[in-house]
Amino acid sequence: MHTILIEPTENPKVMKFVADYNLIPGSLELDRDSNISEIPLAQELFNYPFVERVFITANFVAVAKQDTVEWEHVVESLKNVIEDELLANPRIYLQKKKEMYQIYAEMTPNPNVMKFVSNQILMEGFVEVKSRDKADGIPLAEAIFKDFDFAKEVFISENFVAVTRDHSVEWHQVMMAVRGMIAEYLQSGGVISSIEPQKHENPVEKIINRDYTEDEQKISDILNEYVAPAVENDGGKISLMEYDGSTKTAKMLLQGACSGCPSSTATLKGGIENILKQFVPDLVEHVEAVNG
């Protein structure tokens, strides 16, 4: 444990607490109006009402007190606080602590696609890289393609990265490596995308963004409420593309993990078709997939 030496100064109101190593690059001068949310040592010292200012530089902490107390009554307490805090946080950093990214892998209904979910939001919206030669401007996708020959597509959205594999590997062989690589990339501050994410639409956004008819709006509302959350959970996205009132057919765009997924058609036919038949029986009898 580092010991702290107590050293009086020329100013009777100020006492120095000297460590045997450098505490900080630069210096910090703090009073009770300073933002000390990132500096636990200062928070502890200002818990003492008689502490007026704290100055930290090089290898020492200088504390200025009010005249209401004598040093002899408080100096050991302050020394103990400083020793304890420096034991917990040996360096006093001026920048925020790096965000820790926890990444876990999650299966999707598409056996070729694995979802790597982060405890931090990665982007608002999404970017979709459908092949290796289209990764320009999306450094995270470029890094995944560079490290893993089997990676075919990358879909990044909100708090996850969905990776599509080819048939040269099984996920259980490579899942840990991909998870580790993504976590390390994010942790070291790697750029996720330098191009503007799409706002949950793609080149067909004009069709999706058009003003829906009243019937289409009803169908879309049911999708958003009952279907979209489950699909997003699986690393994909669903939108109503078009609706044919004469045949009561709703056409859906599937993106992300759901695109080209063998079970997505089953999901559409089973779950989604059933839900729409249940909630808007007069409007929908059939559902078809349009892959994004």
C-alpha cells in the first residue's frame, strides 16, 4: 500500500498529503462548485464540511480548510481517506472512464446468422452490408470481414451486430472468437460506422414511407405492436411493403437476420398471418415475404 506523508505548507489553512508516485497528469483545482462526479477522491474529501478546496497535482493532494477546525483534530482522518481512495483508484484521471462493452451471442431463427448483443447502444438506426465488397465506410464490418473469412454479411442496428456465416464453419466453432473480436474492437474505441445509419428503412424506404391508406395503416399498426418487437428480438426487421385489397394479401419486407431465413417464411405464414387474420380479419387473408 502507498503511504501518504503529511506535510505542512506556508499557508496555515493548507495541508499537503504527499504520495510516493505521480497521481495525475496535469493538475486539478476543485472547490465546492466544481463538477467532481468523475473524481471519487474529491467526493470523499468534500464530505467533510470544513474542506474548502482541494488541489491535486504531481504527487500530492493539498487540502484547504476553514478556520473552524484545527488540523490536529482532522489531519489523520483526511490522510486515511486519501490512502483508502488511492488504494481503490491509484490514478486520478481527468477523462471519463472508458465504457465497458459486454457482448453476448444470441441465436436467431436463421441458423446462418448469429446476433452479438451489446449492453451499450451502438447506433440509432442500422447499416446493412450485404457483401464483403460493400463494407466501405463501415470499419466494424471491414474488421469482421478481415478477421473472419466465413463472414458473408453484417447487419448493425441499435445494440447488436448480426453476422451471417457461409457454410465453411458452424457457429459453435467460431462464436467465441467473433464475440471476443467485436468486444475488443468496441472497447478499444473502434469506429462502428462513418456513414450515416439508415433510419430503419432501406432502398425501399419510399414505398414504406409513403402515406399508407387507412387499411394499410391498420395493418402496419398491428405489425408494429404485436410483430415488430419479436422480429427485432431475433435480429431482424419487418415492414409492410404493399397491400392488395382485392386478394386481401399483405406483402412484408424482411431485413437483417430474417432476410432469406428458412424459418422466416414459416413465421410469416404461421405467426404473422395468424395475428393479422385475428386482428383485421376483414383485411388480411394472406401474407407474403419480400426479402430485403
